[in-house]
Amino acid sequence: MSDTTAGRFAGKTIIVTGAGSGIGRATATRIANEGGRVVATDVVSERLDALRDDLPGLAVETVVGDVTDPATIDALLTAAGQRIDGLANVAGIMDAFLPPDEVDDATWDRVFSVNVTGPMRLTRAVLPAMIGAGRGAVVNVASEAALRASAAGAAYTASKHAIAGFTKSVAFFHGPQGIRANAVAPGAVATNIEAPMRSEYAAGRVGPIMQVAIPPVAQPEQLAAAITWLLSDDSANVNGVVLPSDGGWSVV
């Protein structure tokens, strides 16, 4: 794991979604340890309580809620206040690897709601403050599924392609106003996101590919290192990038 950089986020306020576990928790922890003020959200209050308990004396505020709920977005903006320096859209869900002929409307709608619509709405909500300040960084979590079709089912794959495109759109339109938007594309990561394979056909189609192509499972802290780099001024000349952090899966 990479070492933290003392004071890298001093004086900055960063919103982190999905902060109760996995990549989101590792990202929030790193930002707080590097001097930032974190506004963390998750759907499970106990996870946020544990996050605060593990970071005593550090600037961590929590909001319990679903990123697809406008009330959660309002609460995050209230907690953040007038200054918002960064946003890490980490919260996401899988799709049971359902192929196009098996995906149901409920799965499709829920996956897009969490993986695309929620991040879009929260990004839209923080942009006025960032544009007004002439600076800000947005980092979205895409996936290897944003780069290929063999990493998940139809809904998840389409949603991660969509968030990659949205990231580039933010970079294009708002880069001249001081906003940077980038995404990381993880491969397999040790998180608590459920990823059952509910399709027999998908198991036969995707399973053999994954068995030979996927590098070792990464730890959440490795992804947090990439996310916080993109949030920080260390990546000041990086905008509109989808950065694979996948152990080399993208070159297979």
C-alpha cells in the first residue's frame, strides 16, 4: 500500500459516497488522514458509526442515505457547507451478471439509478459551488466493465460505460471553469458488494474468461490511492481520464 501524504487535503472538504465499506471507506479514511474534512454517506448507519469511531479526532461528518434519493443529496450539501473541493462517487451495485436476454426491468433500473443517475445528480448538485470557486475535482468509480463486455452483465456494463461518458462530459464542459473530472476503472476488489451470478448462460460464457484473465484481487486501499491522487492537486494536469487500476487486466 502507498504511504499517505500528510496535509495533502488540508483545508479541503470532500464528499465520499459508499463510505461505509470497501473502496469508499478506504477513500474517506485516507482523505481524513491526509488532513481533509470528509462528508461521508452510506445506506447503513452502523458502517458510518464505525468509520467515525476508527477516525477519532479527525474531521468526518456522516449522512445516512441512498445516493438515489434527492433528500440524501440535499443533506450532503447541507453538511458540506459552502465549500466543496471534491466529490468521490464510489457507491455502486452489481447486476447478477444477467445477459441482455435475461435482464429484468427492475435490475436495469436499480443498477442505472445507483451507478449513473445518483452520481449525475450529486455531481450536478456540487458543480455550482465548484464553478463559483473556480476549482473542484470529481472522481467517479467506473470499472473494467467500462472498457469491455466480459466483466459483468448487461446492466452493469452499460452503466459503467455511461459513467465513463458522463465523466468525460463533465471534463469537457466544465474544465475551462476549473473543474477536473476523472474516473478509476477497478478490476476485482475485495469489497462487500454482492456479485452473484444468477444466469447459467452467463456462467458458461463469462466464467471461463474470468478464470484466465483476472489478475489477483486488489485491496480497497489500492483503489483509494488512485482516487485520492485524482482528487488531489498532484493530478492537476489530468482531466477526462478513465484510469484503469486493475492489476493489468486492461492490457490482457
